[in-house]
Amino acid sequence: MKLYTKKITNLSSVIFELCRIRLAILVSLSAIAGYVAAQGKLSGGILFLVAGIFCLSCGASALNQYHEQKVDALMERTKNRPIPSKRIHPNNALYIALFFITCGLIVLYIGSSIVEVILGLFALLWYNIIYTYLKKKSVFAVIPGAVVGIIPPVIGWIMGGGNFSDPKIVVLIFFFFIWQIPHFGIFLLMHGNEYEKAGLPTLTKNFTFNQLTRILYIWILATAESCLLILLFGIIQSYLVCLCIFGIIFLLIWNAIKVLRLNGDSTSVRFAFRGFNIYIFLFIIFLSVDSLIR
């Protein structure tokens, strides 16, 4: 019995890492944000949206680790992932990926229409084919890669009955595109050397540390501006949430100043990265729950 329990625990741990569950939760929240912005309330249809997007995100992450197992084995940060650490056979990881992808597409189709399924497939293929190829060729692959991040809120917007002639969806897309750039940039300040050792092109080769911090300062301010646009276009209705968003905008500006003052200390960079991600996570949560506290 103990051996059986241990095997279940180990398998659960492997699936959690393979599917990057925490990322899948964030992606699902972004889809909820699009749904709420379009419909102005929560309804039963959102369950299909969350389940479908969550499964697709899990499957996309697992498929990506299957594709990049050789590169993962070369980097300190990723060498302990399930496949390179040999905790799961690559073929089994592929089966898990295909299972989640299939479930996600089926759930989206049942809860919506073929349009959302096509968008989900587009995001999956763009991430695992286009972006995965480009990041081995170009230091700027993160920009086309950020396209993947706008698809879940767009799917949520469509399922919520939103119209593409509404400027609100453009503002939402702008935010979900923009924030990914500084996120990855600060990440490179921590792990750029590992990318270089693995033979991947990285901005840390093309720019000095100080040049990168100045570039990231501008991108973080642009992220703060995109948050402000969401307020100006009336996507947020709750006064309480508006106040919280203003607080996050202030924290993002403060974070930008902190990044500009970084001197290469790894602890400071890590805190700046963590702070930025926390502020974005809170922002997406507030977007998602706006209709609940109006």
C-alpha cells in the first residue's frame, strides 16, 4: 500500500512539473479576465472556458518539454525537469501532453464553437513550432512568442459574447502582450548565462547589464501604461478594484525604478523578478473578479 501511494505521489509530482500547473492557472485567469470584460458577469459557460484553457495550457507545456528535452538537459535551471532527469520516459510525457490537449479542445468545442478550438490550436502550434524554432535563432523571439499570451483572453472574450469592433479587446490584447516582454527580460538577467551555455541566442550577449536594465525600465513603464488604459476604457467597473489597480500601477513604476538601479546582484534581480510577477498576477486576479464585487 505504501509503495502504491508513493508511486501515485511521484506521478502527481511529475505531472505537476511537466504541465507547469501554476502557469496553467495564470493562463486560465487571463481567459477569465477576457470573459468578464466581455460579459460583465460570471455564468455557467465560464466553467468550460476554464477547464478547456487549463487543459490546453497543461498539454502545451508538456509538449514543449518533450520537444526541448535536449536543451533542458544542458541548463542548470531545467536539467531536473521530469524528462531530462529521467523521472518519466519521453514517450509517456508525449502521451500526457496529447491527453491534456485533446481534453482541452473537446471541452472548448462543447462549451463554445469551432472558432475557439481553432484559436486554441493556433496558440498550441505557434508556441510549440514557431516560437520554439525562433528562440533557437533570434534573441528577439520573445516578441512573436508573446502572441501566445494574448490568445486565452481573446478566447474568453469570444465565449463571453464580446465583439471585435469593441476597443476594449484591443486594450486587453495590448496588456497581455506587453507584460510578457519585461517578464522574460528580467528572467534573462538571472539566467542569460545558462542560455548562452546551451547555445541559445540571448540578449545578454548583445547588450550590457546596464543597457538591458534601461530597456526593461521602458518596457515595465509601458506595462504600467497598459494597466492605466484598461481603467480609461472602462473595462473595470468596481471602484474598489479601480483603487487596487492604481496601487498596482504605482508598484509597477516603483519596480521599474528598482530594475533601473540594479547593479548585477543576483538577489536584487530575483526580488525584482518576483515583485513584477506578483504585481501582474494580482492585476489579472482583479480583472477576473471585477464582476463579483461591483
